Amino acid sequence: QLRLVESGGGLVQPGGSLRLSCTASGSISNIFFMGWYRQVPGEQRELVAGITYGDKITYGGSVKGRFTISRDNAKKTLYLRMNNLKPEDTAVYFCHIGPSAWGQGTQVTVSS
């Protein structure tokens, strides 16, 4: 079972940027699916962005054109670059590396 450590969350003003990182305890080069999810209190966790083994990428509708998912297999790290952040992006963000590993969550707050 992979262990995942997230970093990069915080407080940012609307229009600002953040980069989230998720570093795994083992190799991610052969993992079929990795993704970033987010959750706000009282709501279901939703997929923000996902990337497959073949580098097929999927984005949630509300983040297309603003967020970019990427990975560095050598560093065993999954990234989420978030630009032009909006208050509605405020949530706890979780990384997921298949089949069952989850990060601890990192808070992203977008507020002036």
C-alpha cells in the first residue's frame, strides 16, 4: 500500500495560483490511474483532474483551462497546478493513486 504525502495548499486571493504536490512512498510509473479530488463539508468528493498510465487526462468541467495535472515518475510525485483560482475552488483537496491510496488532504482557501 502506497503512502501519500500532500503539500502546497493554503490561502490565496481570487485570481491567484497554487501548486499541489503528492509524493508517493513507492513507484508510480505503472499505476493506471491517478487523480486529484476535492470535497467541501456536506458534499460528495468530486474528481478535479485525472491522468492515466497512457497520459490520458480528464478535467472536471469547472476547472478546465485553469488547472493542469501532471506527474513526475522519477520523483514519484503527482502535481496539480491551479491558476485563476476562484472562491468556489475552496475545498480540501485529496490526491488518489490507484487502486486505493489516498493523501491526507490539503486545504485550499480562495478568499480576499
